[in-house]
Amino acid sequence: MRKSIIGLSALALAATVSTPALAQDVPTSDLTVSGNAAVVTDYRFRGISQTDKRFALQGGITVTHSSGFYVSTWGSSIDDYVANGSDQELDLIAGYSKTIGAATVDVGVLYYYYPGSHGANTDFVEPYASIKGTFGPATAKLTANYAPKSRALSVDGGLTREDNLYIAGDLSTSIPNTPLGVSAHLGHSFGPSYLTIGKEYTDWNIGATYSWSHLTFGVSYVDTDKSAYSPSGRNISKAGVVGSVTASF
């Protein structure tokens, strides 16, 4: 998805002595808020460009409770072919994450909302579950997303209902004693639905990041095994290099 110096004096000493008592009176918040804002050269959703291979502005915010429950929202600019004229995707998320031993389990529900889609049935719900493990500097993650049958996912303009299953694996690691990180992703979409190219397809990417203060600079190579074309004639699932700059807070 962030003093000024006072010389020794009786007043400063008194403040120092009283600090522990004051700290005990201030309750610690169980909530953590984090967020990010990004510029990307292309918004790829499971390997398919949502911006006709053009720039996108993105951002999100997450509120996490110490119990593991969290709510989040994330948005991106998109091209109007994605959702019947809408130029924005807004994701609304609620979930629960818990670490058990060396594994972290995460389950939740994601709602894809496309404002300005001119009354068309474009929004849909997608429950998800993932398990993640850390091994030294490396992290491995398996994820499954299932969108139940809905008219928004149909391939015939809403006359029927279709569902979609997406399974993915991710591997990432930081290079010790450097601000560099590398990652790899492999995913497969099962349809047929509006989210797939034909009945099914595979997407993958490899990437690298460089972190500096609150900024992360990223570059990745993205590809799929099928071809999909936008109204402009671009192959929006063709291999390409995507760059990004993300600010975290």
C-alpha cells in the first residue's frame, strides 16, 4: 500500500521525570493506517493492460486492526473500454490476516466498482485467500481468487452469468545490505469470462525494485500466452516493460 533541542534545566528535568506517568495515561491505538500513491507506465491486471498501454495514476489506503481485520480501498485510472465508458476502477476490500508459525494466512472479499459505467452491469465481487511464508530474505505466496457467477463477467453482454477463478504464485526477495529487491509472478485464469482471453490463459512477470526513503522505483517485464486487442487495435496482452514510482506513507 509515512524538535527543537532544549538545554538541561529544571523544567526539562521535570518533564523527563514525569514522562513515564504521562505515557501510562495515553492509550495505545489498535489501528494502523498506511497508504500509497503511484504513477505507472501501464496498468496491467493479470497481464492485460487496463489503460491501452498508457500511463495510470493509482493510490490506496488501508486501516488494520491489531486483531488482524483490515479494510482497504485502492483506485486506478483506466481506459474506457474496460467498463463501458468508466475511466476509473475503485476496489473496496475487507479481510482478515493471521500469522500461524512461519505462515501468514489472508482471507477477504474484494469488490470491483467502476463509477461512470453508464448504468451497465460492470461491478463484481471476488472473494480471495492466500498463504505466505518467509524464508530468510525470500517470501513465497500462493493466492486463489474466485468471482462467483454474475452478468458483469458474461462474454455476451450480460445475457448469461459467468464465473472466474484465478490462481497465482509469487516469489520475492530483497538483496541483503542493498535497497534492491526482485520478484517473479505466475498466474492462470480459468473461464470463460470477461476476465479471460477465451476459455483461459496464463500470465507472468519478473521485476526489480529500488527503495529510497518513502519512494520505491520499479520495473517489470509482463507477458501472457494469448492475444487480446483493444478498440484502438493494440494487443493489450502482449509482452511489455512496465515502470512505476510509488510513494508510501
